[in-house]
Amino acid sequence: MTLIKEMTSGSEFVGFYLLRELEVKQTNGTPPKDYFDIVLCDASGQISAKYWDVSPAEKSLFAPMGLVKVQGIVQLYREKLQVKVNRIRPTTEQDGVAIADFIKAAPIAAVDLVNTIRRTALDISDAELRGLVEYCLDKVGDKLSHYPAAKTHHHNYYSGLAYHTVRMLELGEFLCGQRPFLNANLLRAGILLHDIAKTEELTASLGIVSEYSLQGKLIGHIAMASQWVTEAALQLGIRTDSPKVVALQHLILSHHNLGEWGSPVQPQTAEAIALHYIDSLDAKLQMAEDALGALPEHEAWTPPIRGLEGKAIYRTHLG
Amino acid sequence: MTLIKEMTSGSEFVGFYLLRELEVKQTNGTPPKDYFDIVLCDASGQISAKYWDVSPAEKSLFAPMGLVKVQGIVQLYREKLQVKVNRIRPTTEQDGVAIADFIKAAPIAAVDLVNTIRRTALDISDAELRGLVEYCLDKVGDKLSHYPAAKTHHHNYYSGLAYHTVRMLELGEFLCGQRPFLNANLLRAGILLHDIAKTEELTASLGIVSEYSLQGKLIGHIAMASQWVTEAALQLGIRTDSPKVVALQHLILSHHNLGEWGSPVQPQTAEAIALHYIDSLDAKLQMAEDALGALPEHEAWTPPIRGLEGKAIYRTHLG
Amino acid sequence: MTLIKEMTSGSEFVGFYLLRELEVKQTNGTPPKDYFDIVLCDASGQISAKYWDVSPAEKSLFAPMGLVKVQGIVQLYREKLQVKVNRIRPTTEQDGVAIADFIKAAPIAAVDLVNTIRRTALDISDAELRGLVEYCLDKVGDKLSHYPAAKTHHHNYYSGLAYHTVRMLELGEFLCGQRPFLNANLLRAGILLHDIAKTEELTASLGIVSEYSLQGKLIGHIAMASQWVTEAALQLGIRTDSPKVVALQHLILSHHNLGEWGSPVQPQTAEAIALHYIDSLDAKLQMAEDALGALPEHEAWTPPIRGLEGKAIYRTHLG
Amino acid sequence: MTLIKEMTSGSEFVGFYLLRELEVKQTNGTPPKDYFDIVLCDASGQISAKYWDVSPAEKSLFAPMGLVKVQGIVQLYREKLQVKVNRIRPTTEQDGVAIADFIKAAPIAAVDLVNTIRRTALDISDAELRGLVEYCLDKVGDKLSHYPAAKTHHHNYYSGLAYHTVRMLELGEFLCGQRPFLNANLLRAGILLHDIAKTEELTASLGIVSEYSLQGKLIGHIAMASQWVTEAALQLGIRTDSPKVVALQHLILSHHNLGEWGSPVQPQTAEAIALHYIDSLDAKLQMAEDALGALPEHEAWTPPIRGLEGKAIYRTHLG
Amino acid sequence: MTLIKEMTSGSEFVGFYLLRELEVKQTNGTPPKDYFDIVLCDASGQISAKYWDVSPAEKSLFAPMGLVKVQGIVQLYREKLQVKVNRIRPTTEQDGVAIADFIKAAPIAAVDLVNTIRRTALDISDAELRGLVEYCLDKVGDKLSHYPAAKTHHHNYYSGLAYHTVRMLELGEFLCGQRPFLNANLLRAGILLHDIAKTEELTASLGIVSEYSLQGKLIGHIAMASQWVTEAALQLGIRTDSPKVVALQHLILSHHNLGEWGSPVQPQTAEAIALHYIDSLDAKLQMAEDALGALPEHEAWTPPIRGLEGKAIYRTHLG
Amino acid sequence: MTLIKEMTSGSEFVGFYLLRELEVKQTNGTPPKDYFDIVLCDASGQISAKYWDVSPAEKSLFAPMGLVKVQGIVQLYREKLQVKVNRIRPTTEQDGVAIADFIKAAPIAAVDLVNTIRRTALDISDAELRGLVEYCLDKVGDKLSHYPAAKTHHHNYYSGLAYHTVRMLELGEFLCGQRPFLNANLLRAGILLHDIAKTEELTASLGIVSEYSLQGKLIGHIAMASQWVTEAALQLGIRTDSPKVVALQHLILSHHNLGEWGSPVQPQTAEAIALHYIDSLDAKLQMAEDALGALPEHEAWTPPIRGLEGKAIYRTHLG
């Protein structure tokens, strides 16, 4: 079976894929004919596709986010690869394929990521901070295990948010070892909650974001997470102006560092500074790692990456 | 009695003033001698002053924010006017002066401003919005009547916040008349709450801000006010993600318009756009009106004003 | 008859529309065939259209800005709606349709807007300011009644400029009531003339801008309007460096506030500050009002609006 | 006699200088005593000075911009050199000193600069452009010979404006030779008029700017010069919208290149581009040349220069 | 024969052109058919073209950068002109056409440009500077004669780099005459080397850049040229920290003036300032001259030019 | 003995300090008298001081960077603490004090830092990269052990550069463990060399920078270090355009990330991205740690820190 990332112009193929997007459109001809405008994906990447001769029966047979078997040919269209679908059908149980195999996911299992997150929360020795964190984790529920961290920017896949959080926790532990003056409980709490409201900011399924929610647009995940801490404090009987609540909200509110990046206040504690730079370091390196990982073996340059100053990244190989 | 704004270099005077700031310092001489580094103010403005020959007894006689009788001479020092104090004493009851006469205040009485604010809140016909607003107004208590709206930027005087709010309400009513598609209840609620958390962001007395509070620095009045709405909703049994709560928080969070001006999200409803521009228009015109009002009659140009692109303002008189 | 703003993919329709743009193009086939690339509009909006099988006779039958009767079907093409025209013919007198019904226009009649403008000019009690204003209004002639205020930014329709001016005058009167220190004559004159040279900057017909004029590009409406005041002063025998001329030119030159927005000087009088913020407030709210008005009833979000920080606007409905 | 630029800390001197600024101030002592706060200058530079024991008679003896004989000592005060004046008196005819010897001036005589300017204007072979230019030169009158080009930025000395203009004309002739597609008449006219309104924007005497005029602040030299061309056209019977008037006004209006540098439109003709870069090149090199020329021989670095990205300039000497 | 810049929609033509780009693609039909996606060019400009019915034999007959004879028709496609090729064949010797006639080139012969460059290098009277310059010129070898100065920005044609260099040398000589304080040897050396490493930064053939090299992307021509001077110094036995090496590297490193334009340091010598502004002036004027030269005679406005603030340029014709 | 960071207004003290800066100045009196303008420092901080009655003998007794015994009193002058020195003398051997005890230094001994650096260089398993690194380390010699990393920005003390390097190496090892796709040899080499040329950019003694060198200003440490790699390659017989040299120079040149921060190219390999963010993280956290460490115990806020967006940092203490 051909991985999408290995497809090249002119090659023909048969294989199973996830029908990530599907729209029925009409050709310009007279009379106009229906066709499918499709995005196929597997764990290695995604590609747009056309299926030209759609029968009325087929129109009700397919829906976005379903698995399909496709026979097609890869063509070059406007400088980009595109699949011309010759045959397509929904998969059946006999095909023995599972949706989880066709989506991009973090390299660590969701259950392990959630365990690490939950265990770290339990390890916060300050009862109030621990309470605030656990309240918010509980509020998020199951989304913690599978949500992506962004629509396209970074960690935009199944369990991306949890993976980002766990990696940041590791980095945080390392830094607290290097610099004991940092308050480890506060830094852990900040890492655990800094992006937690992305679970409400984004509408996602199987790690794929379809859109921003109304709250996501009008409030944003930064102010939302801070408001969740207010809510947690009220429910737990902690004063909303107590130093711990304020310090934790400060970490959340300032973690984008600058106003033009969405933070209404700038970092003013060492832990807030640490949080911002841990977040940046992890996100930027992940962008580079993911972009290089998605690159066919024989290619040296990724496409330009918006989050990396719009630069393409070169694969270092020094022999 | 000489108004501070009318003082000129070389003039001698006797009068009552408010001792806005007072610090005991030492001269460079051997042995060093104590002197008072002072800021005097009245309703027309403020001026720095020195009192050189402080006796030990006098050191315990004065405190900031007390009224004093001063005899002194005005001098030019480093391009600025400064008072050399010859005699100074605290006022007594017999002097018949009241502190309220010596501080800058809004041109409308505090009680009237608060009445207008309270009545407008009552007039919000939507019960949930009215509830959220009144909860926050109650929370602020007495500060609503006397707090300034800023440390130096604009409306930085007694009742400045209430005055700014009332003027914006008038402008809002006018606009809702011009453009009936605007939701008047929401806009009123947004105007009433947009700066309400300045009462916690700033530490102020008699309309004079001494500093930013810890919460003011780490959270800021924008996120704080939005969190108060969360708190109000929880206390009143309104869902925190209900459309009215979200719409009102959006107005508060976006009212500085841009991220670099402190808003974590940008205006995305017509009412949010209206709120931002009403706020700007009122603040900018007030800066110009106050700066021109503080200018001696015969002068044409104010000092440069940071909030007005750093420009000095020219007094238009077209005969 | 189907309003353009209510058209949906797949619907067929017959109706009258304005042929806003028309270009004859060739298909890629061999031999290439002529087709019409069209923009249809009515008062509710506009849509692009294709008419595929153009006969030689038809090529001379149609011209831009003519009224046509169209039978067609709405299709989705590259994420946008587009009309496939099946039949098209120019309207005749018998159809009983008038061009004025098919263009977007201000909600107040042109004649009323011009009356308000003229009456306000007459009401300027300072003879010199009144003379300068009337000279410029006379110079513009008939364009005052129908010109739009911009190509796409805001008030881009029939009588848009006059409508913007009248709304700003109302706001200006309100503010002069709130703040009597403002010079009402000067502010009125500034509002009346601030965008007056848009009538030379833009080439427009029926409220639709086709392009910028040479003077519009090389001089711009800001410097042009200021030069008209110079011309008016010379013709009326007023010194070009008299305080009133300078003050009025200052309002015109500074009304975009910042250099990067096109103003060679920044506002330095209270009236200039007022003019800029009145202009912003009116333009921004009108953008939001027009974008929401053009939205089909069941939709909640407008497209992104460049003049509103590139944000889409959400229709507030709080039940 | 000691040149100001050669003064060093601790040195005593006697010499003639120009009293560029003079203010009578009072010491902090009791009773306060009068002293003179002075700026002395000669053709090599300027230095601040204090004269401590001023007698009442002396207070009426001196005025700014008069020549004086000074005996004093150079001291270091707050990292800067300053003169402590021991004796000072106005010069008399017997001293045989002339004010022209004590001010900084262009290295070419004013009369020669004006001749070059006038001859170049006459050489413009297009009668209308020549007429517009000569009208503006006539309007300026005598100021053309002695005005500086700026308060501090560049060419801030006697005949600085004429010198800048002549150097730019030379560069313009060279470029028109290199690139014959340029319209030499238009470029000459643009160079001659681009800064001509600095004669009204600035209030200057002997090449020293004391302040910006009201028109300078509210209109600025860019819009002012463009308006002079409007006035010239009206007086000469040339249509204000004729291509030559528009092209010349475009050069003037766009010569600062960017909005944030004060140009309401950006260069859109080859001649406008040429004018901007000729202006920059001449101004920047003159800043460097003047700063290095004012540097004592043994020093390698000038002070930071705002117009050169805030950089200090290093004197190249490669042996 | 029809010049590309003179082609208009609908015209048919036969002529010789350079096949600048050639890609074999497939149509969307079933079965997909091969076609050529082509860019044709001549000395006057370039145009995209399609050749629809490619036979298998033809696929091996053509290669990019070969000369071809074409019979075709010009059509309008998505607002742009495009050629539909009817017949195409490679040229033969009998056709008597030479590739040099079909590429855009500097208006002065390469051999003359190189002679001027070499002679100027020889004229540098300082032996060390001369040695450094000649080492770098030798290193570049033949590329000096034909390399362009950029991919698209300016001087993007055969001998563009040498032409830019020679014009800058002329301007440099003129300025050293105007301002003798400039070190002419250093300025010449800086002009000769400032863009010299573009020969390694870009991969070009016949004056056409196909891409940036790896070094070009990872090091850039500015740091590369500076490193060549280090290498030259080491090979010639000159200390790498000697004043001449440092001064010359400073000119190279700072010649883009600002960090955001690629210079790691800003100009801090008069020669470095001169170099930057000479470079700007020459590049900007050339952009305007080339864009106007490429414009059909009857058109007045060029397309927008990125290097000129994104502005279109107007052809001045004042009769 | 009183630590400088613990001094408070009004306190008298006797102790040993380092005379970090010393200038002889004159008072304004008649006759002017000499006094010392001094900066005293110890390992905890620094303070300015005045010694008023300097005898001629004393003027030759003291020099900057000498140890002194001081008896003085702390005063408040212009909002800042300042010492009035009553008695001062150079230390003698009997005093038993060593200069190393009075300067701020990294918390790890220089010898250990250098050992770690040298051992890491030896551990680079790629011979060419190792050779390039060792060449540069050898070139720096002894300065590696004691140089600061900056004048004021961060790590501005004895062994600051080595300390910064070692901390970054630790962080680099951690990240290479987390993300094995990173080339550990290249990242180590980049960390070791990224700031190595600060040893030539800055002129420093005992960890205190007195100024930038000529090369530091005209070339800068970024381009200088890259040129050292060129030199190393030439001396070691490695091609200057080999992938390893280019990759290493890329890390050095891009490590400030943006052009406006001094990097002529932006990071385009994963290792370059890692280097930049490791550098930022370490520098920012060190700024916060040092500023909090220099704060008297009872204070909660540091002064504003330029490298941390100009924000003051709050000491987190959550009980």
C-alpha cells in the first residue's frame, strides 16, 4: 500500500485511506455533472483528490471521516500533487482496517500521556495548586487524551495537546533541577493548564480541528483557562485574589509573552518566563521535527513553515 | 491665593495647598542636612517644592496627603518651575479649608455620576445582563464614586472613572439612536464594566493613584473584569458559557482593540467595535480638554501628551 | 425574483440584474470559443457569472452597467457561489425596471443628504470658514450627491460619501453639546471637507468606483482637499496663512491621524482629534453594519473585514 | 584663541564667542542669586556655560545672538564639558570681530549658492515648470540665501538649505547623464522646491533654528510647498490639475518616501524615486561629514547620530 | 517577428523564442493526455504558454533553455496573457538565430563591464586593499561577466551584477569628487565586493537565476563575501584584524543598512554610509528604468514593484 | 562588613570594596575643588559614591579596579542610594583581602567550567567539527575562563560566558535525549562557538566590560565567529564550502533568530532552531535569577529588566 507522503506524479495505486474531507460539486459542463472534491489522509500526510463520475447512489454512500478503499492515479495540478480517483468504496469489516491507523498521532500512546499528566498533577505538593489543576483537568474530561494542540501551527494531531504537555513537563523538571530557585509546583501547574482551554477553543475530532468555537473566537484559550481557575477557586473555596490563584493565572495569561501574540500581560515571575520559553522551545522543535518527518526521504527541504519565521527547514546530514 | 497653574517664575505667594508627596532627604553638605522634597497640589495642578531647613520637630509634623499653609517663592530649575518654601505649617480647623477643594475632580459631583451609573444598570432590560452588571458594581462598592480611571493617562482624578463611564454612556445612547441594529443592553453593560476592575488594578486615594496593585500587574484590569463576570455568573446561577456571558466578556476583553494595547482578543461584534471607539473618542478628547484646561490663559501650546501620539496640543482661537 | 444575497448552491432562478462587469474571453478548447465573464449585481450584493455559448450577435448586444434579464443556475466553484447563465437579454422599457433599484445606495435619499450638508454649511456662523467650505462644495458640483466614500473600504455605494458626512455631522453636533470648549464652526467645516476630494481621487459611476484617478494616485485626497482650501482662499481674498485657513487645512491633513495611514501631520488641535475619532467611529461601525446587513439571515459570521483588523464579525443575538 | 571644538577639561581660555542662548536663573541658596545659563558658540561648535555672579547692571547688558569676550575655565559636569565663566563683556567695534565669523556656515558662499540655484531655475527649458519654480523662489526672497535646512538633523547652519539644494542639483545632473530616460527639467524643479517651505516651517536667524512656526507644526513643509505650487499655478494661469503641476507636486509630496516619514503619497514616477534617494544620500553623507569635521583631531568616534540609525561614526584612517 | 512585450490578446504569430521553462504535465481528462507547460522568453520579456497535443516523440525533443520556433495565438487567461501553441520545433543552424539575442542583458557589453571592473581594481592605490579585491575577483572567475545581481529584485539579467557594479563605481567617483574626505580606495573596494558573493548565493545561467544555493540560503551573500575577505587576507599574509581588513568587511557586512534587511551591523564609517546609499540609489532607479522599458509604448503604469514600496510606476510624459 | 545589596539609606559603614570606576571631577564652587566620582562594588552589587575633599596626594593614590577600605554613609540622592565617603584608603597585604572576593562571578569555578567545555569539545565524535571547535577555543586562550557574556544584558560577570556555555550544553544534552533526530555533534559545536567571539567583541577585565572593541563595533561577534570558522577550516585543510563548515557557520550566524536582533540569516536547520531557543531560555532565566538574587531579602520586585520586555520581576513566594 502506498503511503501518501511517498506518492509521486504519474504513479497508480490501490489502498485504504481516511476520507478526511468530502464535498459534492458540479462541473462547468452542460448539463453540469456531480463530482467529489475529496481530501484523503493517512498517518503520513494528506492529499486532495477528485472523483469525477459520481453516480446518484454513491452520493449517499460516503461521509467525511469514513474509511475508504481507493484505486487512483497521482497527477500534478497547479504545482501540487492530486489524486484522480478511478474507483472508491467504503471499507467493510472484512477489510480489517481501523481508523486509528489512518490519522496522525503523537508518538506516545494517549493513555500513557494522560497517566503522566495525572500523576504529575497528583505530585504537586501544594494542596491548593493541586486542587486548581485537578479541577480543570476533570472539567476537560476525555478530551485531554485525544485533542490536538492547534489547527495547523504545531502538534496538530491526535493527542497533540497531551504530548506537548508531557514534553514540556519533562523540560520543566530538568530546568527545576538546574535552577532550584524556581517554584516547581507552580511551574508544573502552569504547564498543565497553559493550553488546557484549547479543548474548548477548538472543535476537533480524531485530532483534526474543523473550526474555532464561538468561545474560542470571542474569548480565546488564554482568557478562558484563566477564568476556569477563577471558577475552580470559587468551587474549592479558595479566595480568587489569593497569591496562588493570582500566580497561576499570571502564568496562564502571560505565556504567549507579548500582547501581539495574545497575552494581555507579560511574564513577571521567573516561573512565567520559564513557562513561555519552555513552550516556545517545545513547539518550535516539534514543528521542525514533524516537517522533516513528513518529508520524503530523498528531499532536503521542507515547505516554508509559518511558525518558524516562514522559513523552509533543511535536513542536516553530515555523513 | 495663587493657583498653582498661574504661578510664574519669581513670584512670591502665601496660600493653602495639599501636600501630595513628601520625602525627607539629605543635602550633600558636611554634615548632611535634612530637607523636604515635596509635591504641592491644588485643583488646578501640581508643582514640586523644596523646604531646606527642616527642624527635627518638623519631621514628624507633616505627612503626605495633608493640607498645609505655605509661604514661598517660585523659581526656575532645570527648565521647570519649582517652589522654594520659606514657611510651612499644617492647617488647623480654624483655617476653614477642606481637602476636597484641593484635589482635581470630575466636573460633575460623584453622587450624581453614581446615580446615573446605577440608574443605567437598572435600565438594562435583560435580567441576566443586568444581574451581571449589578453584581460587579456591588463588588466595587464605594470606590465607584471616587476612583480615577488611570494613573496619568486620562481621567486621572477624583471620580475620573465614573465621569468617563457616564460620558461614554451618553455617547452610547446617541449611537444606539443613530444605529438601531446595535444591542443597547449589551453596549450599556460593556460600557459599565469595561474599566470596572481598575478599582482593583490601581491603588488610589482621593483620585490619586500611588501604584499598581499586585493583581493589577500580574492579571491586569481587562482579564480581571472578565473574571468578575465569571464569578458573577457562578454566583447568580448563569452558565459561564451562555451567549450573554460570552458576549459581555468579549466586550471587556477586546475593548483595547489590539493585542499590543492589552486585549487578548480583537472586537468581533458590532457592540465590541462600538465600545472600543466610544472609549477612544472619550479618552482622547478628555486628554485634550484637560490639558488645555490646565494651560495658563496666555499660553497656546500644552506640553506633549503621550496618549495623543506624543503631540503638544494647540489652543484653537479663531477670533 | 431572487435577491443575490439569498442565492444558494443548486438553485435555479429568473430575474433582472445589473451587468456590473462584462468581459469577452476565450475557452482553452480548439478552436477557442467566446464566453462572457460577468459580474451581476442588485441592491443586496453581487455575484460572478459565466455565459458559455455567446453568439457573435450577442457580443455587441451587452455593455457593462446595463440592466439584463437572466435565467441561470447557482453553482459552487472554488468555494464560492457562481452563476451559470442559461439565457440572458437586455431589458426593455416594457420590463419596467430602473437602474436605481439595482445598485447599493445609502439608506437616506441623496437629495436629503445634500440638503443637510448644504444647510450645515450655511449654518457656519464664521463667514470665512463658511466661504471656504461653500467654495469647495460648489467645486464638486453634482458628485456630492452620488459619490461613494471609497472603492471597497467603507461607504462604497451610491451617496456613500454624503451619507458618511451627514452621520459624522450628527455625531459632531452631539460632541459639541457634550464638550462646549470645541469650536463647532471649525469642526463642522472639517467634517464637510475632510473627504471632499474623494470626488477627484476616485473615478466612480452609480456609486461604484472603477479606479483611482491620476491625481488620486499622485496627490491623494488628503493633500488635494488641502490644496482646494488654498485655492478657495486665493479666490475669496483670504490670506493663505491666516489662522482659519491653517486650522482648517490642519484638520484635513491630519484626519488619518498617523503618517502610515496617509496624514503628513498628526492632530494637534482638539477639533482635529475630534474629527479623526468621529471619522473612525462612523467608518468602523458602518463596515460592521453593512457586512451584517449583507449576510443571509441564517448566517452568524461575516467574511473577514480588512478595515476591522481583518476580523470576521459575529451577529449578536441574545434572545 | 581657543576653538570650542578643541576645548578640554581643565583648560583656561580667553576669546570671542557668540552668545547663542542666554537665560537668567536663580541659585537654590538663600537668598537666591541670579546667574546666567549660557550657550556659547563659534564656527567649530557650541558649549554650555555658567556665569555665577551676575550683577544687576550686567543683566541688561547682554542679549542672545550678541558677540562677547569671555575669560573662563572648562570643566566636566555630568559627563559633559561646560564653561565656568569668570569674566564676560559685550564686544565693541574696536575688537574687530564680525558675527559671520562665529556661526557655522556652508563651505560655499551664500551668494554663489543662490546664483547656482537661480541659474538652474532659468535653465529649466519648460516654461511652465520654470514659472512655477521661479514663483516659489521669489516668494521665499532673501531667506533662500541664509536659511538652514533643519533644526538639528542635517545642514543645520547658515545657508544649509541652499548648500543642500546645490549639492543635490549636482548629483541630479550626474544621474540625468547616466540615465537619459529621466526628465531633467522635472527633477531639477523637484530638487529646487522639495524643501523650499522650510523657510516658513522653521523660524531661524543666522542659520540657527529657534522653533517651528505654527504653520510648520500644523501643515508641515511638505504640504506647504505643494500648496505654494497650487498658488503659483493659479497666479500664472496654469490649470491646477495639469500634468506638470501634478507631477511636480507629486515629487514634493512623496520626497520623504514613506508615510511614517511624513509623505502622504509614495514615489510613483522615476523622477520622484530619484529625488528621494538623492535627498537621502546627500543628507546622510553630510551628517557624517559634519560630525567628523566637528570631532577633535585625536578622537576616532563621533557621538551617536540620530539620523544615521543612532550610530556613532568612526573616522576611517587606513595609513 | 512579434516581440513578447508587444503581444496582445487574440493576435496570431510565428517567431523564434527561448524555451525558458518546460514541464510535461497531464490533463484531467480520461485518459489523461500529456501537454507542455512552457515559459517562452525573448529580450523584451516572457510569457507562459501551453502546447496541448504533445506526441511521445516530442517529449524528448525539447529541453529548457533551448531555442524554438513557435506558431501560436495569444489569449487572455485569468487576467493574464498566455500563448496557445499550435506548432513548435527546435531551431536548426539554418535558422541563423543565437541564444544571446533572446535573453535580457545589460545595455553594455560584458567584456567592457569586466574591463572597467578590473581596471578600477588595479587603480586602487593601496596595495593591501587591491590585493584583497583582486583575490575575490579571481575567485569568482568567469561568473563576473555574466551573473545577474538578483533573482527578481533588480538587475536580474545577463551581466546584471557587473552592470550594477560599474554604475555604482561611476557614482562613487562622482561622490568622492564632491566630498574629498571620503577614502576613495576603500569605497571602490567596497563597491567591487559588496555583492560579489551573489555568484555563489545564486545558481544562474544566461543571467537567469534558477534557485538559491545551499550556502546562499544558510550563509547568505553578505556573510559569505566577508568570509572571502578573511580567506584572502590569510592567503595574502595580511592580519585578519588589521584596520583595512576590518574596514572593508565592515562595508560589506553593513551595506544593507538595517538588520531586518540582512546586515548584522549598521554603517559606522562615512564610506559604509556612502556604499549603502549608492547601492540603494542605483538599484531603485534601475528597477524603475527596467519596468518602464518593459512597458508597451501606449501604457502609462507598470505593474506594482515590490522593491519600490509595492508601488506601480507612472511614465512621466510632460509633452 | 556591609554587603552593598544590603545598604539602606542613612546607615554608616566601614568595609572593603572594589573601586570599579574612579573619575576626578571639580565642584561648581569658586575656586572649584576636586572630588572623586566613584563606583564601589562587591560580589553582591554596586553603588555610586562621592568623596568630596580629595587632597592632591590622594589623586595619585587610587586607580580603577583597585581594592579600597572605605568608611562612609549611605544617602538617598535622586531616588537612588549613594555613598558619601568619609575616609578611603587602598588596601594593603595585611588586610588579607583578594580581588576575586569582590567581583561578581559565576556560581561554578572557572576551572571546572573550562574543563567541562574542553571535555565536551573532545567528545564531539566528528573529527572535522571537533577540529573547528578546538581551533577556535585555542584561539581564545585564557579568556575562555573569565570573560563575561555581555556588558549588561545577561551573564555580565566573571566566567559568565563559560557559565552560559556550560548551562546551554546541559540543556542541549537533555534535548538531544528527548529528540534523537537532532545531530548532537553539530548542536554541541554550535553551543560552544555561538558566543565565542564575544572575547574579541568586548574589552573586559575581571568579568567587567569597559567597552566594545573596534572589531566588536564594525564586525560584531556573530560575523566574527563565523569568520573564525573560515580561518579554522583553511588552517586545518577543510574546504570552506564543505557541508560541516556551512552547517556550523549557519548555527553561529542565525543564533539571534531575527535580522533586527543581529542575525544575517534565520535558522533553517533543526539544530539552528534548537540553538536559538536554548540560548534564549538560558539567558532569560539567568536574567531573572540574577535580578532576584541581587534583590534585598525583604523586597518583592526587581528593577525593570530590559532583556525581559522591560518588565520588573516579582519574587514568587507562595508560603
